Amino acid sequence: MPGVTRPATRADVVATLAVVLLVVGVVAGRVVLRGLAPRPSPDACAALLDRYVELVLRAATPEPAASLVAERQALAREAAGERGFVRCEADLTQAEVACALQAGNADDLERCLP
């Protein structure tokens, strides 16, 4: 009959609970694995910052002068400060930084990062 609902059976409840636990387990597992992944070195983070600056400049000017790239990279490093690119070292993984360093453009680099 239309509009009539039946009470949930024990099998329905168990199946729903299993699906919910599976989803929570997958999400929690990814968080744990990411937290245990090796972190990048300060040098790798500095290279990432330099690469990002270079790719952003190339997006605006296909062939920027090497002096302009070096100048902008120095400004970015100065803005990052003495402590370096702290977010990179604390929040990124070596795999994410490696992916970003291989990117061909700024958009691809950003896709490598969370």
C-alpha cells in the first residue's frame, strides 16, 4: 500500500550501522595515515615556495626574466620569515611536496596540496 512504511528490521539497522562505520573508518584512516606520513624538510619547503613563485610568474608572463624570478623568490622567502614556510613543514607531507615540485603550472601545483 502506498504511504505505508514498515518498521526497520534488525538486518536493516545492522546494514546501516555497517555502512556508517565503514565511512567513518575510511575518513579516520586517511587522517591517521596522513598524520603519520613523513614531513618535508625545510629545504624542500623552500624549493616549493620558489617553484610556486616561478609558476605564478610564468602564468602572467610566459618567459619572465631570470632576474625577475629571482627577485620575486627572494621577496617570497623574506615574507615567509626566518622560520621559513612553517605551514609546509607542519601540514604537508613529503609526497605532497614532491607532487607539487613536479607540477607544470600553478594550478597543478595547488592540486597537489590539501
